[in-house]
Amino acid sequence: MSERPRRKNGGLESKAYYIVLLLCLAAIGVCGYFLTQGLLAARTGGFGQDPAAAVSGQAALEDQREAIRRADEKLKAQAKAKEAAEKAREKEAAEKTAQPAAKEPAAPAAPAQETAVYVWPVEGAVDRPFSLEVFAYDPTMGDWRTHDGLDIAAEAGVAVGACAAGTVESVEDDDLLGVTVTVDHGAGLKSVYANLRDPASVDPGDPVEAGTVIGAVGATAIGESAGGSHLHFAMKEYGVPVDPANYLH
């Protein structure tokens, strides 16, 4: 009578053991599934996301990071270039400050008229005076303009003498003033003789004294052909036209 219940209880215990075993295996399988899904979600960026889309998103993220890195490098390079330019400007300014002040040009030598006597190159009336401030009518050009010298009336062929001692600087044929001789008297003063007969009587480099014949009155000045026979005589001090009447005696 006592052996049958033990066999019945042993069978129930055996069934319960297998049920528990199955439940444990099921639990392990569920845990493994969710663990696998969690790892996949962590790798792809979320549950249920398409792996291909995840890879594409990762590539886009890498591109953005690369773009940010390049932009940062560009900004750093620009900052370095700006800093180098600033240093260059500061160096240049410092060098300029360190340079000694430029020496003032030496005062020009005493005006030539204080040490020399100037004579008229030809005798005759002044048909047209020196005028740089007031315009005068020019019969040849048919307009009103300034005049940088004196037009001294003289017959063609009359000898023209140097107004003072000096050296012949040039002998040329000017487009408007014709055959022209320029004499350098030193101290920045030069005399100009135009409308001369061709050829002149001197050459560049020739020394002259007051009264030395440099040529003869001619009719070569096309720009003053309506003014009658005359010598166009001008003087320049350091390249600036001056009134010859202030020098001649």
C-alpha cells in the first residue's frame, strides 16, 4: 500500500523537474535574444534600424567630422598668416623708425646773376615780352597762351652772342622753336637761343664767353613764324622759366 504513492510522487517530481528545466532554457533564450538585439542596436544606432542606413549615417558623420577638422585647420592657417603679416608690418615700421632722418638738401649755390654780368644776345626792341601769369594772343597759333622768353626784333643773319660765360649744353632742332642752342652758366641757370639759322656756330661741350657768337638770327621757328624776324631768348633757373629782363644789362 505504501509503495504506490512513492512511485506517484516520484513521477510528479520528475515532471516538475523537466518543466523547470524548460522554463530556464526559455528564459536563457529570451535573455540571449534581447542581449543580441541590444548589442545590434548599440552598433547600428537603434533597434529596428536598417544596417545599410546605419552604415550610411556613420559615413555621413565621418564626413562631417572631416569637414569640421579641415575648417579648423583652415582657420588656424589664416590666423598664422594674419599673425605673420602683423609681425612683418611691425618690423617694417620699426625699421623706418630706426632709420636716420634724411638729410635736407644742401642750399643751392649763390644765384649766377650775383657773380656774372649778362649781356643782350642781340640789339633790338622786345616785340613780345616774358609772360607766364598773363595770357597773350599768339598770332601764329591763333590762341591765347603764355610766353616763356623774350622775342627780340632782329634782321635775319644778325649774329647772336652768348649772354654770359658758360658751356654749350645742347644744339637741337625744336619742332616749334627751330634751331635752338642751350648754354649752361652754372648755379642752375641756363640760357636758350631759338629761331636761329641752320646750322648753329657752336657744338655741345664748347665753352663760351659773354658775346661769343653761337649762331645767327634765322626763320626756323614754325611756332613763331607770324612774329616777324626775331630771336627767341629765354632763361631757366633750375628748370623753371624766369624773365631774362631781370638778368640782362
